[in-house]
Amino acid sequence: MAFALSQLRVPIIQAPMAGGPSTPALAAACIRAGGMGSLGVAYLDAERIAQDIQQTRALCGHQAGPLNVNLFMFPPPVDLRPAQVDRAEAALRSIAEDLGVPAARLPAAPWHPPLAEQLDAVWSARPEVLSLHFGVPDQALVQRAHALGIAVCVTATSLEEALAIEAVGADFVIAQGIEAGGHRGEFSLSTDTPRGLPSLELVKLIAPRLRIPVVAAGGLMNGADIALALRAGAVAAQLGTAFLLCPEAGTTQSYRELLKATAQQNPRAIRFTRAFSGRWAQGVENAFMQRFDSLDIILPFPAQNALTGPLRSAAAQRHDAQYQSCWSGRELARIREMPAERLMQVLAEEIARHH
Ligand SMILES: Cc1cc2nc3c(=O)[nH]c(=O)nc-3n(C[C@H](O)[C@H](O)[C@H](O)COP(=O)(O)O)c2cc1C
């Protein structure tokens, strides 16, 4: 029997956060506290995915609980014109000089591990849930997951996307509002700045039209927010930003410091950018966004992600948050710093008080 959200003791999913923030330690802490833990493994190869799942299970001890493994529906490869690549590389040269690292060169495609190999790791490890971001999988993938007892969920940012997700047989939908941190799960690769509904309005629009359960995501920072989402028709809430300062999260030290300073002094400095990956994602405005956003030379996702990767890693090593992608949701000002298990307890108590 595949996992059902109604089995959650605490109706909270710790969001998958690829690129470092979601770790086995964070996922295990959330599972131990009665919620669902998630691993954002979109950029990892099959071997690392298997290791991370195994490590999460080991950290859960005998307290079994639902683990969600999250992958991206990467777009089919596109041919890039050499002049386009030259211009994108040239635009990054001064940033590389400032960081004292070699100029960025676009590696040869593919720019991500093959989905089929990533899925093999998932099929072998059989987490309770497989979640997908950036599009609908085909029905065969969903059926394969179900045959192995794995539930499937997909992010939707609109009613149309939610209906398409239900149509392929997915078990639940993550309704991602415009406040959400990280990559927006929109199916299209639009270059227009994202516009969309806040999470609660999206839930109210989607939930009555679907037979499968809806999870609210975006801007939910405390139990009162979650209680409102449940009242709006969600069966659970997925929180990302709220977990970024937990000691178990893989958030780098300089990223943590930027989050804290922004929360206290400049909480409105959070916006969408395509500069890091080529796809719209929301985070704290920093020098990379300011220098790169205005230039019309961003490569399509995930080529841009591959191009900027070495610079982002160098910046992380140099404790420089100005050139890392510091994803954050718009409600960052209300972030709280505490161990994940404690945060889950606090959230559960707040939900009980407000629901
Ligand atoms: C640092 C960070 C990384 C994220 N990475 C992913 C990811 O890999 N896969 C995914 O489905 N969602 C990802 N998200 C989006 C979350 O699933 C969720 O929609 C979002 O965090 C909810 O909004 P909030 O940040 O305001 O809580 C990420 C969010 C953040 C903050």
C-alpha cells in the first residue's frame, strides 16, 4: 500500500531543497518528529542518491516514517549557438576575476545526471514518496512507482498544472504559491517574470477541483500559517525557508548569515531571478543577481546552472554569499533558528492551538 498523507502524525513536509540545504540529518529529524522528510537530489547521481537515502534511514533509527525523494523533470537538451555561449561566458569573466578563480566555461552536455539512472536508485531504495518538480512525468513512471508501493507527487503553480498532474495518476499535488523560496515549479520555461497566486489562494482554487489531496507550499512559517492552509483545503503544508537555519540543514555559513541579516534589516530584498540556473527561482537579492540579471545573456536551464556552478562553489568556499544562490521565500523575516526536531514540535503545538 502506497503512503497516504493522512498517515502523517504532524501534517508537515520538510521541503526538498536541492543544492545542499536538505540533508539526510534534516530529513531524519523531521521524520522522527512525525512529519515527512525530503531529500532534494535533483543534481546528484544514482550512487549519491542511494547513499543519502540509506543515511537518512539509518538516522531515523527504529522510528520509521515517510521519506520523500525529489527529482527534477529536466527539459530535453537544446542546441546552443556558439556565439550565445561565448557571450554568457564573457559576462561571467569579471565575477570569476573578483573571486580569483578561472573563468567559467560551459561543460559539454548533458548538464544533469540522467533521470533514468536517478530513478533506478529510487526504485531500489523504495522511499515512501517520489516527488517531481518542473513538469508531469508520463503515466508509465507513475505506474512503476505504484507497483513498488511508492506514492508520487508533483508541484503545481496553477490549476491547469494541477489537473495535468491528477490526470497522470499522481497521488497528491504540491500547490506552490508565489511566495515560495527556491525554483518555481512552473511547467513552462517562460522568460517573463513569474506572476501567480499566493499559496492559500492557490489551494482554495485547486483543492475543490481535484479528487487527490493538495499540499500548500509558500510563505508558511509557523503553525498559525499552517492552520490557515489546512482550513483553506490543504491536507498538509510543505515548508522550505522555515528550515534553512536549522543546524541540520546544509545551508552554508555565509548563506545563513545573509539570511539572518536580510530577515532583520531588509526582509523585502527577496525576488525572482533566472541568473543562476536559467529558470526562475526566488532568493535574497545579492551582487550576482544585480550584476547578471540586467544582461540579456542568460542561457536556458539547465545550461546556465552548469555554467555558474563552479563560481557558486568557489563563492561558497570563500564564505561569500554575494555569489551563491541564496534561495529564500518571501516570508523570511519570520524565520526561527532552532534544531529541526524542536521546530517541528513548536509548529505542531502552534497548529493544535490554531486549528
Ligand atoms: C533553498 C531551497 C531549495 C529548494 N529546492 C527545491 C527542490 O530541489 N525541489 C523542489 O521541489 N522544491 C524546492 N524548493 C521549493 C520548496 O519545495 C517549496 O516550494 C518552498 O520552499 C515553499 O516556500 P517557502 O520557502 O516559503 O517555505 C526549494 C526551496 C528552497 C528555499
